[in-house]
Amino acid sequence: MYAMVCTRPDLAQAVSQVCKFMSKPGKHHWEAVKWIFRYLKGTTGHGIMFSSEKGNPSVVGYVDSDYVGDMDDRRSTTGYVFTLAGGPICWKSSVQSIVAMSTTEAEYMAVAEAAKEALWLTGLVKELGVEQGGVQLHCDSQSAIYLAKNQVYHARTKHIDVRFHKIRELLTTGQILLEKVHTSENAADMLTKPVTSDKFKHCLDLLHVSQC
């Protein structure tokens, strides 16, 4: 848990999954934990690499969602990661608080959650002397981006809680710059669901998490 919170974003999704069964773990849950320890043993030298080559470092975010990934209560998973100077400084993988009724809604709620973290990080880097403009937030859902930028209510989206529409105000003021990114280039994809080993390694490369 300590490694996942502090230095290893690659553990976030796996640890988040097994933590749900801490109160009453079964045999297959212990097997999953053993797989995580095997992965840790094989990657003890991995760490976050920051680059000093960028003359004007700024916070950049990636956000994604896995629709109804939780088989127990059918809730979706939110995953986001923010980088500064090429390396991740903040990440999260957690089950959403309510059940989403569509992929668009799940992605939209994930974007709203990531936007709140982006605001806090903007204030943090400002205190450190970093001039941060609007935070670039990369999302691979075109429909969620369209919903965030379009103020019109639709029959399929009018049930979405008003607190998630804060993202619209942030886009209007320029505090958040929501941009489309291809799924294959979305580093937050590994935080929402199990992915192939090639995709997992590519996500780590995007975040500059590698052998030190």
C-alpha cells in the first residue's frame, strides 16, 4: 500500500482491487496478492524518472474510466494520473461512488473527479514557483468531451448529478483544457482495468516509470 501511494502508480489498479476484500479474503484473493508480490520482486529497481530537459514544466493529466468494471455492484472505475516534468506526481484508481448508466456518464464523472485534483495541483505548483496555465487533461472519450463542452441538456444525460457539471465552468474559464487522446496513448488506461503486458509497459513508458 505504501509503495502504491508514494512511488508506484503501476500498482494502483491491482492494489485497489484486492483492498476491497481485506475484511474477508478468500483463497483466490490471496493468490492475487501473491501475483502482486511476484511483480514487485521482479521490478524492485523500477521508479519514477523526472526530466530536467523541459524549460517550462507544467502539470498534464490523463483520465479514463472502465464502465461497470465491478462485478459485485456494477460500479465503474475512475483512473487518473497527473505528470510534472515528465514523471507522475499524483494518481488514483478507485470505484465510483454511484452506478453510471452509460459509458459516457462513467467517463464524464471520471473527468469531473480528475478536474478537482487538477485545481488542487495548480495551487500547489504555483506555491512552488511554477507558472501553470490551464491544465491539459487528456481523455479518450469523445462523447464525454462533447458533453463537457456542450451546455445543452439531453434526455440521456439530464439525470447526471449537478456536482459533476463543475467541469463545464472550468472549461469556460480556461482552468482545464480537455483534449482528446487516442486510447492507445492514454496512460490512465492501466489504472482502470487489467491490460495486456505490451499496453501496460507502454503506459509506464508514457509516464517515465522504468528501471532506474
